[in-house]
Amino acid sequence: MTMRNLNLAPEACTRIAVVLVREGMKRYGTASARGLAAHAGLDYRTVSALKQGRACFVSPNTLAKLEY
């Protein structure tokens, strides 16, 4: 069964961005989109869009990969 993308509220997008930066620095010593993407196995453009609050239509699989 295919999972549908989630349409996140703008405040949820902002929270994800804050958590990505904080957790990326804490766990990997980097908050760069490329560094976080490499650790999560995602494309850096996806992580960059999430960090900048531009990606509010997100796959549950993408969010799961970012949970570390």
C-alpha cells in the first residue's frame, strides 16, 4: 500500500527545521543539509527544503529517515 504525503501546517514545518538543526549538531556535529542528508540517506535538496521551512508536503518515509 502506498503512503500518502502529509500536508504539514506551517508551524510544524518550522518545528521540523529547528529540530533538524539542533539534533544534527548534537548527533553529528553538523547542521549542513548535505551532512544531515548523508546521515539520513536522503537527497540534500530535500533536507535543505525542510530546514528552510519550504517543504510542508512530506512523505512519512522521509520523516522516518530523519528520526535517526
